[in-house]
Amino acid sequence: MNSSLVLTSEYFFFRRTALEVGPFFGNPFCWETSEVEDMVFSRAFICSLLLSVCTALAAAQFPTGSQIRWRTVASGSSSTETRQKLQLASERTELENLWTPVLKQNRSQPIVDFTKDRLVIIFLGTRNTGGYSAQVREVANGGGSSATVFVDELYPGPKQKTTQGITSPWVMIAVDRSYLDINAKIQKVENNQLPSFQINPLTTFTPMPWDQCGYGYGGRWSDPCGFGFDSPYDFQNWCGQNRLDYPSFGQINFNLNRLVFISAGDYGLGYGIQIGDVFLSGQETVVQVRRNGVQLASSQRSYLLLSLGKQSRSYVVEYLINGQDCYVDGGAYLPFRSMGAWISTSSRDIERLALANAQTMPQSISGFDYAKGNLGVVFLGEQPPHVSYSVDRVAYRGSTAVVYVKKSVVVSGLGSKTLPYFAFRFDKKIRAVKVVDVSTI
């Protein structure tokens, strides 16, 4: 790895480059994963493969300036670092070497899937009092495999009470590990400039580690579903009751984990499926799946077997769809002052909605073609001018579409409050829409 520091009058620029080849993710709505198998190759083939990868790296194009997938993992006001610095952690051992020795954390380490994410830690350096904090505003694509982390250094205002003592603030985020060249832009922001908001988009979900231990074909479930088992005997009895051939699966420590059966239902008909994300939300374990492109017989449903921890006994399966394919429109003003969602199955629904609120709907909504699906509209309520929303992902949960949105802070925002919205074209079987804010600010 190499690192560099450039100081300008407005920003501090840090850069640290990891020499690693990873997958490419250029679509802000959809992230693809792939299965990896153990293979043995000749030295000549490996050299040829590396040459091809390097060529692909040089030619790969990412949309410069677009936001990429990221989340805040942890932050604090005490560390051993005395200078401003950006540091990467790409493996579990690197996090272990930082967590207690450098970041002075006594709590348990955060759960991070290092096969998908890389940790970025931004240190502000020593400050003479409390009241300082580092908070990430957004992470943008810098072109190629580079990314820029925009950080606000919040400092105390003249009338703000602070603790008297040396502090060394830091913030840790997880970003898509396909980005290899990461730099940070740090901007000073007085704390009392944004009195009502804490700029800290923490996910409301806890990522869960998982292992795929088997797969197969069969089942008669039309909706995505998941079932957990505490022993092979329980699973074998369940397979018999559901007329499913008992499949083989890898070794599981049933003292710590549970065998979980995952099906995408009719959404997986004719295709293999793969895991997108697994996270704990309240008392439920949410498993998100997508098609993997492997074609099967049109009447076949594929399923996966996972080894998951015993944090919950309820499993919800969501089928991830390509947000760009279903996206219809979005804007900064649709006059509904609270967050919510609306599903429309005909033009009469929209006419009633417009009449009830004495509003004229945008052409993209009023002229929607219902022959192609049902119209779903997500309202995000009244927002301050420096707050914006983006779509994080879209998933189907049975007959409900779940739209995950993420809030970010725009320092140079619009001049007035906004009432943002997003409109989508959903499958005809979708009869409800749910909006989930995966960030708190």
C-alpha cells in the first residue's frame, strides 16, 4: 500500500491505495456478486489471467461523481493517532490490530463481511477540548476504481460547552471493497450550523455473517420464504412433510448456528439464486436474494441452505430487483408532508389521490402505463434544504415492494425546503409499498 497527503486552503486530501483486484460495481441501484470455486491453473494461465485483469482494470469505467454503497460502522473521540490520517483495513486481523490498541475500544468488534467491504478510518488528530467529531457526509465515485470520502469535521461553536481534555476524533466506514484507491476530503463545519441534525448515517440493521452450505431445486412456495432448523433430524422431517428430497449440505456447528432454508419463490423460477445481504432487523433476520443468471427449466425453483447464527428464529426473504429497471421518476417536490408510500393499480387511483390533495401530478405519474405494471410512489416528507435522499435498493417481499432509502447531507443544498419523492413500476402482483429509511441523521 502507499499513501499521500496534500494540503490546500479548503480541504485536506488523503490518499491510500490498496494493491488488490476486486469485482466492479458501477450501478448505484444494483450490486452483483458471484460464486467462487476452488480451481488449479497453470502458471502460464495465471499470467495470462493477470494480464487480462490488468487490461480490464485500465478499461473499466465507473460513473464519476455517483454515490457508492457505504455505511458508518463506528466513531469515537479517543485514539492514539495524533495526526490527521486515513487508514484502510481490508482483513479481520487489520481491524483487530486497530480496534483496541489504536481506537481504544473495549466493546466487541463490529461485524464486517471483508469479502464484500473494506474499512476506511479517518482520524482528525489531536484536539485540545471535546466537542469535535468526524462524520461522513457521502462517498462518491472518483473515476476508475477510486472513491472520495467527504468528511465533516464538526467543531464546537463559541457558545457551546465542551469537556476540557485532549481528544482525537475518528470515524470508521465500510465501503465496497472493489474501490482500491480511496481519498478523503475533510471540511470544517461549526456544530451549531446544523442544530437539529446529527450527521451520522448509521444503518438501522446489523449485518450477519453467513455461510452457504448447500443448494438444490424444488419446493412449491410462490412467495420468497425462509425456514430455520436446529438439527439435521428436524430438517429431514420437514423435507418429508413438504415433499422435498432431503439434500446434502456442509458441516454445521448446531450448538452455535442454525440451518436455514432460503427460497425466492416464483421470482426464482427458471433461475439459480444467490445471496445479496443478510442482516438482523429487530427480531427478524432478513435475507436478500437475487438471480445469479444460471438458467434452469422454466418450472424449477432453486433454493439455498445457509449456516446462520441463532440471534433470531424468524426469517424474512426479500427478492432484490434492479432499481434502474423499475425506476420511473423522482423529484424534489410532491406535496405530501409526511413519509409514506402509495400503490396504484389504475389511473383512477391517481386521479382520486390528486383530487383529494388538490394537486396536479407530474406527467410521469399521471400518464403511467398500467399495462406494464403497478405504480408505486414513495413520499419522503418535508426536508430541510441541506438534506437529500437517494434509493439504496428495492426488494419484493411477497406482495409488498420494499424501497430502502438513504439520507445524506448536502452542505450547498437548495434554497428552500423540499418534499422529495420517487416513483417506480412494480410487478402486477405487488399490492403494497413500504419505505424503509436505512439512515438516521
